[in-house]
Amino acid sequence: MAETAIAVSSALDSLAAMAHADGGWAYAPGQPPQVEPTCLGLLACSLEADRFADAIGRARQFLDRCRKPDGSYRLAVGREEALWPTSLALFTQAVLDDGAAKNGAVAGLRSTAAYLLGVKGRTPENMETDELHDIDLKLTGWPWAENNFSWVEPTAWACLALRAAGHENQQRVQEGLQMLLDRAMDEGGINYGNRRILGRLLEPIPGPTALMLLALQGRDQPRITAAAGYLLTQTSCGDLEHLCWMKLALDAHRTLPGVEQALPGLDAAIAAAYERRRQTPWLRPAPLREALTALALGTERKNFFKLAAKSQAAAVVPVDGSRQASLGQRFGKWFRGLAVKAAGQLRQLPEFSGIHIARAPNYDSDLTAILQQQFDPFRAKTPLKDKRVVLKPNLVEYHRDKVINTDPRVVSAVIELCKREGAREIIVAEGPGHWRNVEYLVRESGLGEVLEKQQVPFVDLNHDEPVKTPNLGRLTGLEYLYLTRTITSADVLISLPKLKTHHWAGATLSLKNLFGTLPGICYGWPKNELHWRGIDNSIVDIALTRTPDLAIVDAVIGMEGDGPLNGTAKPFGALVMGADLVAVDATCCRLMQLDPERIGYLVLGHMKKLGRLHAAEIPQLGESIDSLAQPFETVPHLENLRAKRSA
């Protein structure tokens, strides 16, 4: 108990020290404050309200400034359409005020609840879509952003918040709870949305599972028991964020089998993970994780997430919060679109589209020496000396028996290349769309060991500062894209993908890798909006808006079949480098014996002058394509998809 109390005190002291002078907390030092870390920080500091009264008061003032006239709470800095913070603000204020709020605060809670009850996830147009066939599409929850589909995490938060505010009996809340149960797995746990994709059962994730359990408190259903059982199997994972959410959820379900006995060991695991994180040099301080640590270890004092019996609040009428652009705004968007189109017509193709292919038989080869030789033709056009270099590997999910991600040994070799070339600063950065907790992925994949050895920091792009940037492609219909400060401030951005097939896009290479440069706090998890606006469109929009300066493809071992996650390892023995990313990806397709002119985003990229597509226009350096090419299998439905596109 003494060790737990020390950890709580330490976390709270660290949290208070990182509070913004004007109130609230950011995701990382040096960033502007945001609603989510502020809400969790407020709850944590309320464990010792007298000691942290000043930080609490200023954080409440920050939340008040974030409140919109319609009652919603958006990102303080970021995409205006992202409405998911509304639930966190409602929950935090409801549990802290606990019925003792003044009339003005009560009115504010009612206004926010009315807004939230009026929000609905959109319904898929194709109700027979293969990847959704085992869930009830008629059940509607809450989206991450306006005009988007329902997802587990925002639905769980909305249900939890509305229940805490006394609106449990609202039909929308009951439907949201039913949606969570429908998407939970009989075997235990839940993913972000679907249970299956292309007939394959997805794996549950601890974070969404914990939030689902918190939202479903007081319910008796086999999938709830199974979800708690799944969390109990994950208590040895060693990840601080996962462990904290597990503790908060399991503490609210103490009566379920095995939970009460597991809680003391979970506390010890959290304290150890907290100390381990503090000693990890490649990680930035994170107010959100300090807050979670205090909240998880402080449940004996109070678990703010445990719903207490509460009388129903006076009924509120749901308010349609959808916004319509004014005539002036629509005209401005049209005019700016013309300017972007005109600028696109003036765009010049890359000066040099040469692609270097080098043999790399295995990961024990001298990869740095290979890369240094490959880099010779690109040094003049893409110098690294005295530059701030950001490396963007492909880190999607981690499974011990699958070759999903850019191999850490390739990342290490690229870091070494940058050092030898005299880079001023090197950063490794990624923002996965499948898993929100990227720290877990970095550590489990082995990338963390590389970062520690190389003394290079890691930036979680999903929670980096968003930067509103004019969309220079406009294929998605989005006027702006929200990139991140780390990406926009890079002197040199290098895409480090793995050679893989993709069950929708055909191939996922240096351009598809750019999905990870857009922050999840703006687009959600998974970044589904980028898919339903058209994968090809989104890829080209992002690449035109911030074109990487270099691509290095890990083709030592690739993936064929049902990529990007469930395919089969394909030993290939190569590294591919180029500064024209369309040419890089087209060359990689030819190495996989796929026709690049049937890959939608490559054709679009070529049309938009992003790069060269045709083999005759792409000088081949190093090894020839013919000397290494071998067929990669793809999933059968791709041919049907391509036929529909061409029709």
C-alpha cells in the first residue's frame, strides 16, 4: 500500500508540474492543452483536491473556454469536425459536480447532454458489406467526428458520460449499450468496430475493452463476463496505459470471477510499469499517463469511473448539432479550390525518378553499408547534413508470429545512415490507425530497443499537435488536412514502409504509409474516414500536401496474401530507395509482379504529377527488376474490386 501511495503522489506531482499556466494539460510538453488530457488530469488531481486546488481551478476554466455555444466540446487545437471530446467533458463535469453544481453548471450539463444525444453515427450505404456482415448495422452509436460511422471508443464514452449525467434511460443510450454488446466477441473483449474483416476474426484490444466494460456497468451478460476474463489474461502485458484502463474497469466489476483476487497484483504491475516508463529515454513525458496512473492506483480513495446509483436527470430533448456552411463559407471554399487546382496544374514532376534496388539477403546483413551505397545518387537532391530528419516507419499492429511492420533493424540502419550523413536531429514518428496505444507497439515490436540504443526519441503522431494545412489534392473533398507539427516541421521526411500486399489498395508501400502522419485525435481509430472517402483519394491528397523527401522500402522480408496484417511472410532479400514515391511504389509493384497501372493511387498520383509511373520513365539503379522479381499472391476479391473500378 505504501508503494502505491508513493506512486500516486509522484504521478500527481508530475502531472501538476506539467499543467499549462492558462489551465489544462497537453498530450506532451510543448504542445497546446487539449480536452482529453485535461479531463483525465482534472479527475486525477481531484483525488487530492485541496493540494491541487489551483491546477483544478485553472483546468476548469480551460474547459469552460473549450465549450461551444451548442454545448459541444471540440479539440482546442485541431480539426473542428472532431466532436468526440464532448463525452469526456460531460463525464468529467458530471462526476465532479455530483449534483452539487450551481444552476449555471447544471444548465451547461443539460445543454451538452442534449447535444450529445443528438449525435448519431452515419449508417453504411452498403448494408451487405463483407467486412461488416456479423454485426447489426441498424444499431447506431457515436462517431469520432461529424458525418462519420459509429465506433466503440466514442460510443463507450458517450454512454458512460450520459449515464453519469443521469440520462441512462434515454433511447440513444440504450441503443449505444446494445451496439457495444453486439460488437463484443463471445470469446472476450472488443476491437474498435468490427468483429471480423473478410471473414477473419479480429483480435480484441485492452483499451476499448476496458471502456466498454465501464460503459456497461450494472449489466449482466455473458459477453461482459468474457470481456473481464480477457482483461485478466492481459495483466502481465507490462504496458502502463493498458494496465491502468484494466484496473479502472475491473475495479468497477469486482464481483466478476477472478477480479477481486487480481487487483493487488494489478496495482503492483502498474507501479512497476510507471517506473519503467519514467526510465525510458525515448519516450516523452505524458500528462495523460501520469493522470491514468494516479486514477488507477487511487481507486481505494475513489474510482471516478465507477457509476454510483443516481436519480434520473430531467429529460432533455436531443438537439441536432449538425452544422451547415454559410453561403460565404461555401463560396470561399469554392474559390480556394480553384486556387489549389491552378497550383496543381503548375506542379512539376520530380526532377529525378531513379530508383535504387539493392540486395539485402537478410536482416543480419550490413544494412547500413547497403543504404549508404544506395544513397549516393540521392545525396545532392536530398542532403541529410544539418537537417531535422523524421523517419516514418510502418507500425500497424504487433503479432509475434507475423511480419507486419518495418523491421527495427532496418530503422536502426537508416538512423545510422542519417548520423553518418551528419543529420542535426533524428526523430522516429508514427501514428497507427489500428491501435491507439502506440507505445505498446513500439516496445513489443523491438523498435524501442533500437531507439534506446541509438538514443533517438519517438513521437506519437496520433497525439502530436495538429496543424491545419490546405489540402493540395482535394480528391477526398476535404478542404484541409490536419498533419502534425512533427511532420510539417521536418526538413527531411523519410517514409520507411514494408513491402506488402493490401486487401483493399492492392499494395501498401511508401505512399499508403502516409496514413500514419495524420493524427488520430482528428480522424479517430481506425482512421476510417480516410477509407470511406476513398483510400486512393486519401493517399494522394496526403502525399501532395506533404510529399516525403525519400522512401526506403524494407523488402528483406515482405508480406503476400491478405495484407497488411494477415498475410504470409515472403522472403525477398532487397532494399528499395528513391525520392519519387510514385516511382518507388511502381517499382515495388513490378518487383511483386503486380501491375502498377492497376493500383488506383499510383494512377491518380501520376495524373496529379506526384511522380512517374511508367517503367520507361524510371531509371533503374543497382539491381534490375527482372533479377529479383517474384510473384506475390493477393486476396481473390481484389480482381472483383478492380473490375468494379474499371467499370
